[in-house]
Amino acid sequence: MPVTSFMGWAYGRKPSLYIAELSVGGAGVRLKRNRWAQTRAGRALRMQVAGREYRYVATSARHRDRTLIRNGVEVRTLRHGSGARKKATFTVLGPADATDLALAAVMCGVNTRNLTRAGAVRAFFARSLQWLDVFQ
């Protein structure tokens, strides 16, 4: 497994996609997304790791189900439980390798609610209200 790390502006107990940095195997990865897209596929997080294109997509209206997709491979993540009993279940479709699993595992611990329409709206208002507190 390559050493994988994610750093982002904290939102709650998890890092968020806002001002985020992803590193895989010591190399920085550029994260791209369209915040204002109307569909989930349009709001997907796009990244290129080791010459491969990845998309990280919300697959449910809530922020529990996500899928990491690359050409011919899907790693589906289902988060369930609450409090100290939180768990994640991974379902792998296709010939996944260690990099695919490392990315899916790290992204499972990231606040990715902005990948859904309602989450993007909530995040926008929360960030706007935080900026108002800065100027007081």
C-alpha cells in the first residue's frame, strides 16, 4: 500500500475538501471539482494518481455512500453506525490494486458532503457564516 495522506480545513471532526491536499506515495495530487454542477457526476471529485484518472462520486443523497471510479474499477464505500461504532464497508468491482484501496480508505475519513447538492448548499452557508465571524 502506498503511504496516503489527506489534509484539509477541518469541518467537525473530519477534514473537508476546502483547501485540501492529498498525497499518495509522497507525491502531491491535484484535486478538481465543480462546486456549482447540477448533478452528482458533475460535482465528482477528480484526481490523477500514478497516471490514472479517478473520480470520487456521491452515490446517495446523504453523505454515507461514495464510489471511487477509475477505468474498469469501482471501489464502493458504505459508512454506517454512529459514535464510536462507526464502520465502513468496501465493495470492490474489477481488478483493484493497493493504490485504489488506499485512496478509498483515506477518502472515507474525509468530509465529502459537498459532493451532494444539499451538502454543497449547507457548506456554502456554513463557510459564509464563518467568514462573517472573522470580520467582527
